[in-house]
Amino acid sequence: MARREHHDGRALMASGVTVAFGGFKALTNVTLSITPGAVHGLIGPNGAGKTTMVNVLTGFQAPTTGAVTLGGRDVGNLPAHALRRSGVARTFQAGRLFAGLDVLDNLAVTGVGLGHSRRASEAEAMRVLDWMEATHLAHLPAAGLPYTDERRVGIARALMFAPDFLLLDEPAAGMSETEAAELATLITRVAAELGTGVLLIEHNVGLVLSVSHHVYVLDAGQVIEEGDADVILSSARVRDAYLGADQEAA
């Protein structure tokens, strides 16, 4: 898979996004930006609004107020399938693979859904699996995959036909330290080799800080800090809201 060329200034952005469910605000005035070829992190305690933010950026949840733009174009009201065709892909906390299909067909179905022929989709699926060094999985049934391979296939499916942006919703959940390290290598390659902008949403703070160029910290639906790993680790607000318990236990 060759690195994709991106136009200067193309970014996936949320500007002043608020999401309210009745009287409860899941997000309040959140602004963040994802740029091609870089890994961005999104961390925060349980209930901080991380998954809601991913849903907004991928068309699964419309913002109550605020804007979502892609390359400067307002996409806040586009449905998920239209955003995917526009180059915004995601994974889910649950793998959501088609259990009755093998791995190759799981990827090929995505290609067909994007408007490509079955033949072109199968060829793209093999290219993606080869790039991920996972061709041995191609003809295995999705229903019998080990947990880690299921997560890898979910990422492979999201990478079909070179999306501009890839949003990963807790891809390391349940992984061992070794498996998480392998995932970190893969995420770095996605940004560096493919030129894809990545948003990594994770409870594994060490993983996020090790691969991210820029990290956003959510707490109670608001961005309380942003910056590189040094900024996040030195922030008293982050320590109090999210890292404090871990640091005290260390």
C-alpha cells in the first residue's frame, strides 16, 4: 500500500461541538482537529464523552450545536455512510465483524459498500492484509478469530480504499502489553506510511502518549487540556481528573 497524497489544509475538525440528550450534555463546546499523516489521542475517564465525540466525527451522532468540517466543508449532518465515502473511517469497541463470512469477505463487503466491484474489493482486501502482514487470516472464518486478530481485522476493514482519516475506538481494550506494543507499531505505520490522520481513543494512556503527536483530554464532556505527551504529563488538571489515581499507585 502506497502512501496517499493529501491536499494541504485538509483536516477533520470539530468546532464548538455540544451534544445534549435532554437536559444532559455529553459534550460541551468541544473543539479538536485531526490532520493527515499524524496520530492524535483522545483520553479521559469513563463517561467523559470520548465515544460520543467519535460518533459525532463519523456521522453516527449529529451535534446539537457547533460544526464538523472536512477540508473546510460542513459535514455535521452527513450520515455515517456518506462520511465513510468521503474518507472518514472508524472501528468500534466491539469488533462488529460479519461472523458468517471469512476475513477476506469481511473486507470485500466494505469495498462493495463503497461502490467498488467485487473483484476490485477482493484485490484491495488482499493488499491491505498483505500490508498488515496478515494474509494468513484471509480465509479464516471471522467467527473463530482470537480477540487480538479480530481487532486487527476491524482495523484492516477500516483501511479499505485508503481513507483520509481513521478513528480507533479503544482498539487495545483487553490486549496484553505485548499486543498493545504491536498495535502501537501498526498505528504509527498507518500515519507515517499511508499518510492517514488517526484519532486514537483509549483508556491505555501509555499507549496513547507513546504514539500521539497531539493529545486531547476530555473530562465531563469538555476539553480540559491538549498538547504533546510532555504537556499532558505535566498538567495538574489532567493528573487530578484522570491520571491521579494511576500516579499515586505507581
